[in-house]
Amino acid sequence: MNLFFGNFDFEHHLDSKGPRALSAQIRRLNDEMAFCLVPLAKTSDCIWTPEQPEPGFAQHLEEIGLPLVRFVSRDRDIPAGATLIPWGWCPSVQTWAAKRNCASVSPDLVAVARANSREFSSALEMEWTVGLVGARTIRTLHELDQVLSEATKLPGGWVIKANFGMSARERILARRSTPRAQDVEWARRRLDLGAPIFFEPWVESVAEFGCQFSIPTSGKPTLAGITGLLTDQQGTYRGSRLAEDCGTGPSHLIEPSVFEVVERAAQRVQRLGYFGPLGIDVMRYRTADGETEWRPLQDINARLTMGRVALGWRRLLAAGEQADWLHFRSPGNSAQAGLRSPEAFDALPAGVRMVRTSPLEAGGRAVSHTTALLIAQSTQVLETSARRYRLVPRAE
């Protein structure tokens, strides 16, 4: 029996400077996102949810085709001998499991931190010459000043990322060439702490994919599936696409030479001493002259990912069906209102359906992070429906 634990801020705990204090809004969001782990669970598995969903949510999950899942919010309700499966491994998770007598087998935490660092992925990009032209590692204030001076020549903008970050956090994104004073201060503070930061030119994404691996303690890493990544214009995750063949092998949408780099990176992560779930994001982007190029190692995540979780929803799809697992995070928007009132989507085209996959309430309060599956018989119909109802925020 497994106990899934959504420590979605675990990257903050990997930094040698210690975890950051999170705002009440982010803590609430993390609590609600625990329900995203539902499709990973098998019968009688448990999910740690700091706040309980409305009473009818478990029944709703059974009705749409999921096994019986228990939501646990108190230590005394954790089944004896439950094996902890966290979003990601870090010292605080090990302590949490030990206090509650949960079984756990974690990889080496030094390997976890190394594999999840942008320093590691950046080094691989440099070693294999597969990174973005103009990307730089910044370690000194002098290097920062030099890079920001050169950035004024980038009409598409740029981004600076911290060594550890998640969900488009811990970064500054400048869609204009001249940096703001607060952005420069953000970067300087991190350099003052002795941490490297990473500069990249901002590029136009054409398509993004999440390659989901299982890394064993010995033997070759295996591919669990490939999901499409749905992101907005700021590069923030908004959902995953489940194509018909997403769990059968390398996607025909990713060039073989690009996927070869991804596999090599998975093997390198394994050699660090890591085992467990691994997600590697791949981007196809458009250059300034209109050509398309590949970035095989856009992100390396030695943990569970939303793409890995999304693969669990395949059990709800009939033969030939494809789906977008969509995430809505803005309270009061029309899409969220539609999820609360499924009849709002009665006008969906024939053969297209919407399935709610998140609770309506947590701890007696309406949730602000809702999810749903938009299901159709073809990618074209899926994309048309998503754009028609403004369910996918990226502008085409």
C-alpha cells in the first residue's frame, strides 16, 4: 500500500541555503495540488491531503473509472506499513516518513540535488553542444553586468533562472531587452548567496514534450511514456496532452537524434546514483530567422512530474481517444466556472467530452486549482475545442 505525498516545493529544500518561507497563497495551492496525484493511485492506496475534499469527490472518482482511493489528513489515519511515495526526495521528507513510521526507500540525496539542479542540465547542454545559443552560467556580479548589457540586443527578451526552481518560479522573465531594477536586484541577491544563476535568450516555443522515465537501481532506464506539454506565453505549465501512442514508445513527434540525447541524459542521471521517476522536457522552438530547432534538455526533473501523473489518466480513454489534462489556476475564470457546472460545456462538438478530475472544495473552501480532461477522437478536434473554449491559454 502506497501513501502519495505531494511536497511540491521540494526543490526549495535542495538548496544548500535552506528552504524559503512560502506565502499563504502558495501553501494553499500546494495543498490543493495534492489531489493531482489521484491517477497514480491503485486500489486502497492513500494520498496525503492536508485538507479533505467534499464528501462526494471519492464517489465521483469511482464513477469516472478510478479505483477506490483514500484521502488522509491525520497521522493516525496513515495505514501501518504504508510506503511513502513523495513528489520528490529531500531531507524533510525522510524526516516526515520516519516520524510516521512509513516505509521508504530513497535515492542518495546528494544525487537528487545534483540531478535537479540547473547547473547539471546546463553542463550537459554545454558538453553535448545542445543548448540555446547565447545561454550562459553566471557566477559573479561582473558576469551579470556583462550579460545584461549584451541582453539589450535580444528583441525577443530573455530569462534568468535560479539553480533550483519549479513551475516557472525562481526566475525573472524580461520580454523587453532592458532589465528592471527589481530584476537586477533579484539576480544580485542570489549571486551574493554564492549560488549560480543561468541566463537564456527567450525563444518562441513551437511544441514541448515531457519524456517520462523510470530509473532502476541497476539496468537500463525505461521509458514510461511521452506527454505533450501545454504552456502559456510565460512558459508556465497549464496541462499535458495524452496522444493515442503516448505510452507505447518514443513519439514520432520527436526526432530520433533528439531522443537519443534525452536517453543519454537519463543514463547520466542514473550514474549519479539516482533511482525513481525522471522527467526530461524537450522543446522545439522557432529561431529569429524563422527556422525551427530542438532543445533536448530544456528541463531535467529527478522526481514525479505532472506529465508522469497525466499518464495515469489513460485508463479513462477509450480506443482511439486522446486528451488534454488541463489545469486552471485563476479563481473565477470562465473555464473554472465551467468545471463547476458541466452543463456549461453542452455545446462541445459531437465526440468531445469534459471530465472533472479535481474536487470542488478542500477544507470546506472552494478550490482555486481545478483540473479536467478534455477528450476527443483526434488531435485536430482536441485542439479546435480547446481553442474555441479558451481552455489552452497559449496564443497560436
